Amino acid sequence: MPVMFNIFLDDAFIHSNNPFFGKLPEAYAISDPIVDVMPIIPVLSFLLAFVWQAAVSFR
């Protein structure tokens, strides 16, 4: 278990210091706010399904 945890931490450390994973290229800097929100979209879709079912009384 400690070995797996160490591998996970080493992997996260490598990606956090790598600029390829850290930020978008300068040409795409205008879309940076959109890219920050994109991972939340599936969660919002999942929540929308519950709101929709609540609106139709969970038929």
C-alpha cells in the first residue's frame, strides 16, 4: 500500500511541474475560463436529471 501511495504522489508531482499539463498554450489563453468549467459539465447534467425527475414527480 505505501508503494502505491508513493507512486501516486510521484505521478502527481511530475504532472504538477510539467507545463504541458499545467496550463494551456498562449494561443488558447482566451478559452482558459471555459476549460476550467468543462469538468463540471457532466456533474451538472447529472443534477439536471434529478431536477427534471423531481419536476415530473419521479414518474
